[in-house]
Amino acid sequence: MPRAPLSDSLCRLSAYLEELEAVELKKFKMYLGALPEAEGGRIPWGKLEPAGPLDTAQLLVAHCGPAAAWPLALGLFQRIHRRDLWERGQREDPVRDTPPDGSSSLESQSVCCLEVFPGTPRKDPRETYKDYVRRKFRLMQDRNARLGECVNLSRRYTRLLLVKEHSTPMWAQQKLLDTGWGQARAVGHQASLIQMETLFEPDEERPEPPRTVVLQGAAGMGKSMLAHKVMLDWADGKLFQGRFDYLFYINCREMNQSTSEQSAQDLISSCWPEPSVPLQELVRVPERLLFIIDGFDELKPSFHHPQGPWCLCWEEKRPTELLLGSLLGKKLLPELSMIITTRPTALDKLQRLLEHPRHVEILGFSEAERRQYCYKYFHNAEQAAQVFSFMRDNEPLFTLCFVPMVCWVVCTCLKQQLEDGGLLRQTSRTTTAVYLLYLLSLMQPKPGSPTLHPPANQRALCSLAADGVWNQKILFEEQDLRKHGLDGADVSSFLNMNIFQKDINCEKFYSFIHLSFQEFFAAMYYILGAGETGSSPEQSVTRLLAEYGFSGRSFLGLTVRFLFGLLNEETRSYLEKSLCWEVSPHVKLELLAWIQSKARSEGSTLQQGSLELFSCLYEIQEEEFIQQALSHFRVLVVGNITTKMEHVIASLCVKNCRNALTVRLHGAAYSPEEHDGGKWTSGPQALPAPSPETNLLPDAYSKQLAAALSTNPHLRELLLDRNALGSRGVRLLCEGLRHPSCKLHNLRLKRCCVAPSACRDLAAALMANQNLRRMDLSGNGLGLLGVKMLCQGLRHPRCRLQAIQLRKCELEAGACQEIASVLSTNQHLVELDLAGNSLEDLGLRLLCQGLRHPVCRLRILWLKICDLTAAACEDLTSILSVNCSLRELDLSLNDLGDPGVLLLCEGLRHPQCRLQTLRLGICRLGSAACEGLGAVLQVNPHLRELDLSFNDLGDRGMWPLCEGLGHPTCRLQKLLDSCGLTAKACEHLASALGVSQTLTELYLTNNALGDTGVRLLCKGLSHPGCKLRVLWLFGMDLNKMTHRRLDVLRGTRPHLDIGC
């Protein structure tokens, strides 16, 4: 009987041992140590006791030999009551599965998985196929691993945050592309977590289950590993049971290499482990098939625009591009389901092929998952704790690790440092530095191994990488290597360094270990003076920047980021001294000139592409360069900042934009670490949960914004939305606000997790900074405690604040007493917004104590959604009769009713009342309220705007209002009235339009006026005395004749804006 190959036996045995719980593994080792029949004698317990799964497998194979180790292990599985492993092992006998010559395939050596082809088909083809899938996907080879060392995918895999996108018609255009962080930033979109189990379930947005799911994620986000995990969990019975009978994994890299025509039948057959494929059985119920198409972005451009008629029959052979396009577009086997993984760069091309897909974005690791990954990577818990603590202490590095690929690189480098016996060293702050660190770690020999000199022809590898990036090519043939001057010795060096690799499924092809590493080497090509080596013009730095344009949708995004990072002065010096690479001195100047030209072309406002530009500037880590690059911008707008890392990046650039007048930083609606993820995937659950403080932004963010306040004397507005500052962040920010150089006028901290305790620091800033005029703290749970502390600052004689917004701050009646004390002492405060707080009638009564005070100068008061009733109007009436400064009052969405408004009208009729704007939308008003308001219009010459939207006034209520509009005293300019009106009301309106000398805006949206009513309005509008300039008639079903009348009216009165 031939011996099973050593690496195959180790991989298979190691995989089985990985599935044992800790107690089971201990029992296995105890039985193994007690066995006398091993050829090399009994295995010493001193070696067995500390051994992990791999070490145990190695000891067993070394003592018994590959052939004897397997049956011995199977017997021990029975003894520890793991009959499931024994039964599976009987079907996967490595000796029986080995080819007759005893050799193993290149594939099995490369990925540590055996794809067997049993001689006789099993009874149940589905079980046969599941066994094959388990063998193929259970093990993964860890790069930099020892020969034969494999990792169990289920043990290493760490849950990824998945977000379901609620698409809009412009979704594909708004997608934020591959800048390396890959979070969804499309303006205004909403997102929610989704679990793998529910990918194909209907939801409130789509009542029908989706047939196509697009899993999108940036470079290194773990798309392929997730695809492999789906295959493995299905085969293990953990996922999609009862929904899909078969899952087929299709690798787009392999599709690229196909030159012959194929059919769908051939495609399925290529995934089957045996020569005889039960095709009729497989496609009998196509809706129970799932295709996983992994790496759409890696397809050649010819796949994006397939030429020729679609393939409509599953037996029909067509070019691979047309076959795949037909599957994606549901022209072929429309009932089957698909999961497609892609980088966002290819979304536009993919979207054109799909019909109504569900978009799911991979957001990487939350902080808890970073910790879990660290503990999974290091089997030694003490080492894992040491490494995780080190990563946490290096805040920028730890933040970067939300990208799984970066997390792996960091763990790999730190593991090497630990194995070398050295202390963990501070590593890096940027993605470029992390990748460079990994490259350098590969060039440093491990103890006891021969010295590894850097390959002499690294420039050629960089040239190959750049050529591949431009042509969107990731697999290279030997002729490609020769074209760039790479010979066999060069290739061997790079293979040994684990930078380059032979393709797993086709030995004649080569690739970089990850696409992001190809982009890293492509960036190196440019800093080594690509333009001076006779390369084609499209590969010059100028052409690279022109093609990129700081657009998130560019496939060059990560390459340009790396380019900036490699131009860091320390990095450049290291490359020149240690690797003898001469960096072109002109590249930096080209980058600077390009950014400054962007500023000139966009009128000194940086908005579109701002985060992409900031991310590039962050990589260079040189403040002088950043200051020069941003010196021409006056307004900075960064929207939908999603990750902590992006916040840190943005704040560094804000700090170094020394001429900015306005800065707006808007966080995304979804914060990954505020939620607990789905329940899919198992893993160690004993790790302590992170503190709530970890959900807040890093200190570096607030420190850098504070620095901007203290160093930029031009900065007038700092507007932060959805920035999780927390108490410490606000404290750090206030240090900048208190600085003598700070000239800020407007501060917005809207929905920024401002805690009550942080109001003490804000109060101190109000006392110290006499330049502050506006402050918006809406959406923070300040409560009574917070408002008490804040009011201490507002009452201070040095405070010059004029407007404060406290919308939805969880305030109740008690807070109004504190605010009233401010109104009675602060003559500067003219605008107060308390909307969305449950003040109730008692709170308003307390507030009115301040409003009545002679010191009060308040002009604008917002009390929308404050749980007020008719009783509150009595207090407001007294205010209107004594407070001559109040100009605007918003009482919308309070249950005032007719009695309340009639009370209010008493104050509005008072001679001392100077109110100009009154909003009463959705206040449950009827026609009785209109009688009172009509009377007000006849005696109050100050009222300019009246909002009665969405009250059931009806035609009866419109008549007294029109009486008031027609009165000579009335000066109303703007009326909002979506209140159940019909054509009958238009008679009165038309009459009022002819006589009112001040009404310029009339909003009648969502009224049932009909064609008759609009025709009557047109008569009023045609009157020579009509002064109307805006008329909205949206939400009405009008016929063509009425629309023609309105068109004629537009022609005769061009100043009139008619919306319908």
C-alpha cells in the first residue's frame, strides 16, 4: 500500500484535531500517550501535553508514519466519543484516496486540501459532494507557515460585520469605491446589519426573496474567505439547510484563463468531484442551486461588456464571457440564486448585468472581532493578550486593523518579532507603513535560516505590478514575467519571500499574494522614477493622477494611496539607504501641483472626493506637505465618514488646512461598533466584552480638531454631525475653544454622544471664548444635569452666545427653569431651539418666567414636538402681550386644538405683539381656529408668515382666512395651507389674491382642488393687483387642459413660480 504524502496526512489529521474541544483534545493525547504500539516507542508525555492540534498531528505522524497515523487517530476518535469524526474519516481515508503512484497534486500541496475522486460513486450524490466541499474548504494555508502547516478555516475565521444597503435609484452612481476602507458613504442612505442566514430572506423593502446578493468590500476585507466559509458551513449543515441543495464555487481568476467555449453544464461539471456528474439531478430544481461567484472585480475587461447573443440553453457552449454574463443577467437558469463578491470599483459594471440585486457590504472587524481574531491567530493565550494589548496601545494601528488583511499582516509581523525573541516594537500609523513593515519582515531571515538578501530585480516586479494594475490583470504568465525582465532566479526569490505565488489551480500562472500587494508594488514603480525608464506615457505619475482624480470609483485608488505613503521622508530615506532604491525627487512636486490645481478648479471648496484626498495625504504623514497641499481651500466638507480611522484621517487634514473658514465633518448613519453582529459563525465566546468607551472616537480626533481651533485664526465654523466624541472628546475639543487664538463663531456638535458631564467643559468654553455666537447640541442626551452645567456658562457675563439649539436633548420641565434663568440674565441670546423635548405645559410655564423678564431679548423660539396642550397657550398669550422682541414662534406638532389657538389669538391681537412668523402645522386645528386667525390678520400688521399645514381646516376654515388676507391691515407674505381644501375654497382664495398687496407665497400642496379649483385660482392670478410669486400645487391630479392653462399663465407672468 503506497504511503500517503506527508504534507497531505498532516493537513488532514491537523484539520480533524482542530475540531476537537480543549477537553476532547486532552483526552485524545492521554489515550495516544498511553499507546505502546507506536513504531518509535511511546510518545513522551512532556511533548504531548503542551502540543496543539498541529503539533499533536506532527508527533503522531513522526512516531507512527503517515500510513499508520490515520487509522490510529480514527480509533482514538471513537474512544473519545467523536463518532462523527470517525464516520467522516472512514469516507476520507487518505491512503485510499491517494493516486496509485503515491504522488499528490500541486493543488493539494498549495492549499492543504485533498480533492479526491473515488472510483465508485456513492449512493447519495449530495453527501458525496458535501464531503468533497468539506475537504476542499476546511483547511487554508497560512502564508509564512511551516511546510505542511495549515489552519482550520472555521477556527481562524472571525465574524465580519455585514450591512444591508437600502438602495436608491442612484445607488450605483453614489457607491463609494475602493479607497482601502470600503465603507458605504452614499449620501443619505440607511443601513442595517444582516446575517448570512437571512441573505435570501424578504424584508420590508422587498417582499420577494432576492435571487442575487452582491457582497461588496474593499481590498483585504475578507470577501474570498467569507465565500469559502459559506461553502464550508453549507457542507457542515450550518447554513442554508432546506433552502439550497447544492452550492457551487466559481473563482473569477480561473474564469479569466478559460479560452475555450463552455456551457453551464460544463461549468457545473468542473465543480463536481467525480467524472460522472448527475447533471439531471442537479438542475431538476434550479431554484435550489446557489452559485458563489468570487472576485467579479478580478475579471478581465472583456467580461464587463460581453459581445454576442446571450446563452439561453444550459447545454449550449458559448465564450466564457457570454456564459457568465448570461448567468448574471438571469438569461440562463433564471431560477438559480447567486452570491457575487466584488470590490466596489467594479459595482458600476456589475450593476449593468444584474436585475434587482440585494447589496450587502462587508465592513470588516469591529473592535470585539479584532480582539477575537488576535486570540484565534495566536494559539497561545498569553501571546494573544500581549499582542492585543500592544495593538490597542498603538491607536492608529489598532484602528487600521478593522481591515482583515491589515489585521493579518500586523499579527504576522508581531508573531515574527515574538518568535525572534525580541520585544514588540512600535510599528506603524498608516496602511503603507504596515505593508512596508511586512515586506521588510520577509527580508529578515529567521534564526537558524540562511541570510535572505533582497532580490536584485525588485524594480522589474514593480513594473509587472503597475502593468497589471493598469490592465486590471492579476494573473501573469511566464511571458509576462520575461517581458518585464524577470528570470527564473528572480521568480524563485520572490516565491521564497511569500510576495509572489504560483496560482493554486494552474501552475503556469503567477500572482501576488493579494491584490493589495500588487497595488503596493505598483506604487513603488512610480516612486522609482517610472517616467525615466522609457515606460509608456500612460504609466507616468501625471497620467496616474489624471486617471484617478481622487475619485472613489477609480480602480487606481489604493495604488495612489500607497504612492503618497511611500513618499514619506523617513520611508524614502530607508528605501534609499537599506534597499538602495533611488526615489525620484519630482514625484512629490507633481502630487502637490495636482492637488493645488484641484483647489483652483473647484473654487476653493473641497467636497467631492474630499475623503479620498484626505486619505492620501494621511499616508504621507508630513504636516508641512499637507499644509501646502490644502493651503488654497477655504471650505472643507467631508460627508459620511464611517470608521474611526477615517475620522482620524479627516481631523489630521483639518488641523493642517490653515486657511479654512468652514469645516463640516458628517459621520455616517451607521456606526459598526454600536451594534452586536449576527449570530453566524462560532468562535471563542469567553473574551471579555469591550467597554462602551471603545465605541467613541479616538483621542487623536478631538486633539487634532482642538489644534485646528488654536492654530487657524480664520476658522469660523466647525460643524460636526454624528461624531461620537463622548465626554473626553468634548473636553479635548474645549481646550481648543478656550485658546486665545480661537476665533470660532459657530460650533455644531449634533448627535455627537455629548454626555451631561461634558457640559461643564462647554460652559467653561462659553465663559472663556467671547467669539462664539452659535452652538448646536441637538441629538445629545444632556438631560437636566447637562443643562444645569451649560446654563452656568450661558449666564456668565463674558458669554456672547446668540443662538443655542437643544433639539432632542432629553429635556423635561425641570430644564426650563434653568433656561429661564439664562433668559432673564443674558441679553445676547436671541435664538432658542427646544424642539423634540417633552417639556409639557409645566415646562412652558417655567420658561415663560424668563420670556417675561425685561432683560430677555429672544427673537426666535422653537417649541415643535414639546407635548404642549391648549393650556400652554394661556402662558404664551401673556408672553406675546409683554415681549416685544419675539419675532418667530414654532408650535408645530403639539396638540393645541382650536381652544388653544383661540387663546393664542388673544395675544396675537395685542398691540405689543411683534411676532412675524407663526408655525402651527399638525396641531389638530379646525375651522374655529381659522376664525380667530382671520381676525388676527385684520388687526396685526406684523405677521408675515403663517404655517397651517396638515390641519383639517376645510373650505369652511378658508373663508375667514381669506377675509383676513383681503383686509388692508394684513401684511402676510407667506401662507402654507395643506388642509383638505376643495374647489369651493378657491373662490375665496381667488378673491383674496386680487386684493392682497403683500401675499407673495402660497403653498397649497396635497389639497383636492381639482381642475375647477385651479381654473378659479388662475382667474385670481390673472388679476392686475395680484402680487403672488410662488404657487405650489403639488400632489393634485390635473388634466391636460389645466396644465395648458398654467403654462399660459407662466408665459404671461414669468416672475410667478408655479409648482405642480
